[in-house]
Amino acid sequence: MKVMKFGGTSVGSIESLRNLRDIVNAAPKPVLVVVSAMGGFTNQLLAMCEQAQQRDISCLDTLEQARQRHHEAIDGVVVESMRDQVHATIDRFIDESLKPYYLALATNPRMGVDEMQRLCDAIVAHGEILSSAIVTGMFEDGVPHLSLNYMRTRADGAGRVLDWEETERLVKEDFSSMDEGVHVAQGFISRDKDSGDVTNLGRGGSDYTAAILAALLDAEALEIWTDVDGFMTADPRTHPDATVIPQMTYAQAQEMCDAGAKVIYPPTIAPVAMKHIPVWVKNTFNPAAPGTVIVD
Ligand code: ASP
Ligand code: MG
């Protein structure tokens, strides 16, 4: 089984979602597809949190535009028999979760900083919850998973880290019967193992989710589908002669990520390196390009 992670631009438009469908259809089944939020939506969800905290409820207009964008994607890519159901799912999360959460932020003057933070963490998780509902509905044999059910974090100083033990136990349970089909899971999102609060793995964390799932499920490969052809020898914006690096080691990839190469989120490398799982970086918009493979 391989894990295929698609980033924000790869799930961000009808055109890119159709590429995703072709790429996933060509893969052997079962397969596990991990998705980011539709491109730009995480930033919007967070910007709306700030607006709501300033008691500016014009954020609800932005929310309506986002609703529209998701509905258009559904009409463009979801299989006909599933469309009504996915439309209803999107509306339900917007009307029964996001809207009341934003209104609570905007209208509750007594809300403490911690409570606001908890609410914003719950809000920002909806990017991946909505995109994954659409992607699941694109496949007749789509199987939904909910990362809030098995990805666990715990407090670590001022921040939080993945709780490997609890996550391993829950992932093995949740994915115990994966004989066939297109399994779809959200990147990025998690819960605190003690409080049960919704948390996340940090901005760009969907790559990390995919690597964790690949490691825990002993995947034969991890594919990171993005909007560039792979790791480059230099930044192509400043070095037009930069070329794609066809193959690199985990150590080299880690070094480039740590140095600021934005291709993948730095914590992604360790879990797959530990299990010697090859990582392919591929371009959703140019799937024929060979990409970069990261190996021992
Ligand atoms: N949607 C999240 C972000 O924009 C996680 C991700 O895309 O990797 O940071
Ligand atoms: Mg990313």
C-alpha cells in the first residue's frame, strides 16, 4: 500500500482535483490519500478568527465565499450519486460548526485567551475536514477516515508534539481493514490525548501526517504530490538554470528542508527514514515528470 499526499494547490481547483483523480485512479488499490485544505483556505480560516476576535463579523462574508468555492468543486468533481450528500456535509460543517464558532468569538467579551485559542484550533481543522469530504466523494470506492480519531498530540513545554504511542495504537485500529478502495484522510489535524481538544501538527503539517501514517502502516512508498517538479538545485525564481534533483538521501533532504527549502515540512523525513520508506516528490500539474525520490 502506498500513501499519496496532495497539498493545498493540488486540491485547490476543479482542474487540479481532476488531475488528482487521474493520478489516484492509476495507483494500485488499496491506497491511502492524505489531503490538505483547499489552497489558501487555512489562511482564510485564521484571518477570519482574527476578524471575529476584533468583533468584525464581516468574516461571515468570506465564509460564504468559501462555501461557494467548495460547492463548485463538488459539482465539478464529485461522483453524481454522492453529490447531494457531500453538499449537505459541507453546509452542515459551515452552519453548525464554523458559523457558531465565529459568532461565539465575535460576541463573547468574556472569553479568555485559552478558550479563544481552543476555538481557533477547532475552526482551522475544518479546512482539511471539508476538502477530504470532497475528495472522498470523487471515488466510487472512497473510504472516509477522520484523523481526529487517531492522530494524538500532547503538550510539550509551550508547544505540542505527536504522541507516538497513542497514535500508533489508534492508527492500527482505525486502518485495520484496508483490503481495497481509496482511503482518504485529513492531513494536519489531531487531538490532544489528555483533553480531547482539537489540535494540529503546525502549518504545513499535512506532509507530516502522511509520513506518520506511512510509517505506522508500513507503506511501500510515500508520495508527496505538490505544485513543483521536485527538489531543485537552487531557487528557480532567482536561479533560472536550476534543475530538479532526481535522487537524494534522507539526510540530504532533511538538510535542505531545515535550510528552508519549502518543498516539504521538515518533520516529515524522520518517520519515513526510520522505516526506510522511499519518498517521491511529484507534481500534480505535471505528473509525467519523474520528480525527486528520497531514499537511504
Ligand atoms: N492546511 C494546513 C496549512 O495550510 C496544513 C497543510 O496544508 O499542510 O498549513
Ligand atoms: Mg505543504
